[in-house]
Amino acid sequence: MNKTVKRKIILLAAILILAVIFGILKGSVDLNFSELFSKENRQILNLRLVRVILAIIAGSGLSVCGIVLQAILRNPLAEPYLLGTSSGAGLGAVIALTVGIAVTYIPFAAFIGAILSTLLVYYISRHRGKIGVQSLILSGIIVSIAFSAIILFLLSTSERETLHGISWWLWGNLEVFDFKLLLIVGAVVALGIFTVYMFSQDLNAISIGEEEAIHLGINVELMKKILLFLVSLITAAIISVCGVIGFVGLIIPHMARLIIGPNHRLLIPVSCILSSAFMILCDSFARTLFSPSEIPIGVITAIVGAPIFIILLKKSEA
């Protein structure tokens, strides 16, 4: 690692630290350092610390999933929700809310929905034991459209009391209601990222081309299945605790490549740092923009991500 790369990583780490401080101090009630650790503000501090931790977990997981999908699908517009995972999780949560399942079990319903939808996409896209890139993308789009239609139907026929809970899942939120669930999700995401990092060199080869990877002795089909499973697991775990948050897995990997280059050994950790800062700042704006009301974090990420998506789309067509 040369000095320039080290300086960039140190600068990004400093930005993350500043984002953490900003996320803790800013909110409907602003705090300053002198009163931060006082007894009367301890509950506020704890709640904001947990939100910051969840922002780091969710941002890191979604960005790494985006990196993996863009490499193995060789599509710069690929992101975690391309596999229908988000629509499956949303449908699972909506069904759970509609039938009156207790709120504490809704994350598990969302997780099951995310996994089942991803398995359905895999099944549709498989041909002679292989997963085609184009068929996987089309299958994900078809499943997402179908599940979104079912969600809209359930929304139009459900009681109004359930709509607020459903919108929480459809647009994302970093409020944490179950600390044990947060620990489980954090462990799943951390293990998934670590495993993906172990395949950094394989990702470097696959992103160049499958034929080149095969010549290097990589079992491409097996590697794709392992990596897609990890992406599904990480995404489903994140959705189960904070709902659907789009665009993070799309824009952060591209920003990280501009900063550090395409080498996945550096790209993965840099993306984790960058996405963590991004998510903390987005959550802070979601909490303070119309304080004391809070808007879903997915609204903020969409407002930021949509213009960047259009720019990337135009570049890919050039």
C-alpha cells in the first residue's frame, strides 16, 4: 500500500469519525460535548449510539453487496435489491402486519420473505445448473414487479392502522426495537463481509471476465453461487432490522472506485468506511430535516442516489 492510498484511507476514517460525532450530537434535541455524558442525557446518547451502529452495519453490508453484484454480474448498475430481495422482505413484513402478527416477529417475517424471494429468483434464472447473468437480472425484475403488485393490493385492502408500520418497511428506518436482534444482524453482516473479503482476489479475476477467471483455476459457477448466497443473506439480515434502503449499494461502490481503484482488497474496506459515513449523515438529516418529525432514511438515500443513478446510466450508454 503506497503513501497516497494510506492518506486517502486516513482521510476517509477521519470523515467517518466526524460523521459519528455529528450523528450523536445532532437530533431533535441538540447536544454538546459538555452535556453529552450527563445522567439526564444518557438515554438520548444510548439511542443515538445504537442508530450510529446500525447505520454502520447497514451501510457496510449494502455497499459490499453492491460490490459483489457489480463484479459477478459485470453490470455497473447492479445493487443488492436487484435479486428481488427487498420486495420479498417488504411482502413478508406486509403480510405479517396484515394478519396481525406481533411487531416483534415482523423482522423474522421480512427475513423469511427476503430469502424465499431470492431462492425463487435463483430457481427461475437457473439453466442446466448454471446461473445466467441476464436471466438473473430479468428474474429479479419480474419477481420485484410481481411482489410489489401484491404489496400494493394488500395496502389497498388493509386497515389504515397498519399503513404506518408498512411504510416503515418500504422506506427504511434505523430505529432499533430489539437489541438482541441488532446483535444477531451485526454478527451475520460482519461474518458475511469478512467472507466476501476472503474472496477479494477471486472477485478481481471474475470482474475482468469469466474466461480469464477460469484460466486462473477459479470455479466460477461455484464462486457465483457462494457470493450470491452471501449477498442474499447480508441483504435479508439488514432489511429484517431496518427495512428497505435503496441506492447505497449502487452509488457507494462507484464512489469508492473513484477514490481507491478497482482492487477489491482495498475497495471493500474503503466502501465500508464511506458507506458508514454516508448512512450516518443520511440518518441525521432524516431525523433533523423536519424535526421533531422523522422521515424514512430511504427517502434521503433515494433523493441523493437517483441523480447519481441517472449519471451512471448515461455513462454506461455512452
